[in-house]
Amino acid sequence: MKTYKTTDLNKVKRGPNRASYDVETIHTIIDAGFIAHVAYIYHNKAITIPMAYTRIEDKMYLHGSLKNRMLTALLDAKEASMTIMHLDGLVLARSGFHHSVNYRSATLFGSVKRIDNLEEKDKILEAIVDQMIPNRWDSLRPMSDKERNATLVVEMTIETASAKIRDVGVADEKADEDLPIWAGIIPVKQVALPPISDDKLSDEVTIPNHVLEYYEENKL
Amino acid sequence: MKTYKTTDLNKVKRGPNRASYDVETIHTIIDAGFIAHVAYIYHNKAITIPMAYTRIEDKMYLHGSLKNRMLTALLDAKEASMTIMHLDGLVLARSGFHHSVNYRSATLFGSVKRIDNLEEKDKILEAIVDQMIPNRWDSLRPMSDKERNATLVVEMTIETASAKIRDVGVADEKADEDLPIWAGIIPVKQVALPPISDDKLSDEVTIPNHVLEYYEENKL
């Protein structure tokens, strides 16, 4: 089992039984989504903003406009951290204290650099679109030089990381189990609804396979 | 219209047409969820972690164990910031450049203090459980002194805040609209699945109304 190294930064202190440093576990959590909450420091304050990402091997990629405050702050700091979280259920215990959620989350720390090589930039922007919805990029109008030049691409090499997963039932106090209080799980899930075609689409353009497949795989 | 004051910190630079400082808009986004990504600084690094919250008027409340690294860091810093985001759809344009998401997000900045008054603490922990699922607290086994003492409650008074909302269709280049490329929206939604009762529940305990109502309101 390949693991990310543990340091004071990523070592999970609370609920360590839920923690994992396994690379495959962490990459699976990353690949199940496309939006991370990225943390940065601005005027000595920590701020977090949701951003689209893609992962290629041990590298995370973000993009934005050339003046994006967060991206330029990350480039100045030469490091970044981000968290991806998927909520899987409400855990409703017999006491308030044992209420919890089922979830999968990954927190990543790494070193940051700007990608300037145009070929590499194109490959990354393609991967960012396809992380959101697989196989979309190939159907699109190619990127223009103007768009390419207006886009800042930032790479974070994952140096340390941790996953936390809770996927079990209610964990009540033994003494509470006989109380006449309902306890259980309400699973929650992010689902896709049927695609809505753009008004301006001509009638010949039908919904492509990659969109239908996304819907089939993500509908309830 | 009551608005949060804008400062260099919360003023939205990118896509300001989607930005709002309206208190009601921001509170509505907060109240539609119960998990925020909270940002903090640890050893000069910005980190973000998802946390359960509740809002009472202009105050946000977090809780955790007494030794929770993030909460103690926020108390030391005497300030915090956090972001709440709801993903509403994938926006699939005819070019990669115009791909986007529909969403509602709120980023909050404020001053932080610890809540020690026991009555106040109880009221807040009740609100945190009821933020997750309305009307649950009253059905629970009352909190013990041990639990109360083991729980750290942190209050953040919102000083500045901003909301960003995108809820429109595809925004392609005029010149791209006639291309034979499908464009549109795939709405996404977080939904509840049917509640699963705890194994140890005795047969007399049926699923209570607040759980059935949550499911009805949040199912697809």
C-alpha cells in the first residue's frame, strides 16, 4: 500500500480511526468530484473558496483569470492546501452528542507552480473540463489563443495528504440503546437531473452520448 | 435592503455581476445547508476543513472537542472565515472556456469568541442539531454534564460577507452559437434517500415525523 507521508500538518488528531494516508483511497475521493475548497492567506487572514480542479497523477490543477486573487496568492506563497468532501448521510443518534455525518473527505498539501508551457496548459484545461464531465472536451470548439493567454493554470504537487471517511451506522452510548428514541441514517447523495438544452441550439443538434451517460450514471 | 459592508476582504473582484452583499440573500444561502468549509492558519499555512454550523441572527456557531486544532487556532486568531457552497448545475458551453457551474455560495468573515455560558451553549448545540435536521433536538436524550463540558463552542460574529450566485444558462460567444455542438445545463441536486433505522432499535420505535418530513422535503 502506497501512502502519503504523515507530518504534523496532515496527521489526523480527532477520530484517527477514520483517517487514511493511502494514496489510492485519497485519489479515489479526489476523482469522485471536481470542486475543491482551496485555502489561501490574504492579508494574514485564511480564506477558502471553491474551485474546479483536475488531478493528473500526484498533481492537482486549478485555473482562473490571470488576476485571480487566490491563484496569485498561492503562487506567491509557493504552496497550497485544499479539501474535497462528499457528504453521504446524516447520522441521527439518540443523543445530540453522537450526531454525525457520513462522508468522504481528502485534505491535500503541496507545492505550487504556474504552468506556462502551452501544450501542457491545453492538456490540463482539457482534463479540468473532463473531470467535470468525462469525454466532453473532444466535442468542443478548440480553444483560441486569446482564451489560452487569458487563463492562468496552477499546479500543486501533493506532498502530504489525508483522507477521512465515516461510513458506518449510529454509534450511540451503550446505555442509550434501549431508549424509545428513533436513531438511524438518512443517506444523502448529489444527483443529476435531466439535461436542459440551450435555447439557441438548432434542432439538428441532439444530446450527445457523453451527456446522456453522465446523466445515467448520476441520476437517482 | 440591509447589506453587509464591503471591504477589500469581501469585495468580489471576478464576476462581480454575480455578487451580492445583501444580508437576506447571504442568510438564505447559509440556512440552506449545515456544513461550511472553515479556513484557518496553522504554522503559517492556510487549511480548510468542513464543519457543521448553525446561524443565529448575525452569528455563526461551530463546535468540536476541546482540543480541536482548528477551533483553538480560530480562538487564538480571534477571527475566522468560512464558505458555504451549494452546487446547482453543470454549465456545458460550446467552448471549454465558457464551461461553468451554477451555484450559490457565501463567504463570511468575522470575529471569534468562545462560549462558556452553559445555558447559551445548550441553546447553540440544539440549534446545530436542528440546522442539520429541523425539530430533531426535542426528541433526544438530554445532554449530560460530561458531554457539555467536553464540547467547545465557538461563535463567529459576521462582520463582512459576500454571496455569489450563478443561476443562468450557457453564456457562449455569439460567434459560437451556430456551431453544431450541444450546449446546455445538467442540474445537480443533493437529495435524501429513504431513512435507514438503526439495527438496535426496538420494534415499537417508529420513524418520527421530523425524519419523514426531512425525507419528503429533500427527496428527488
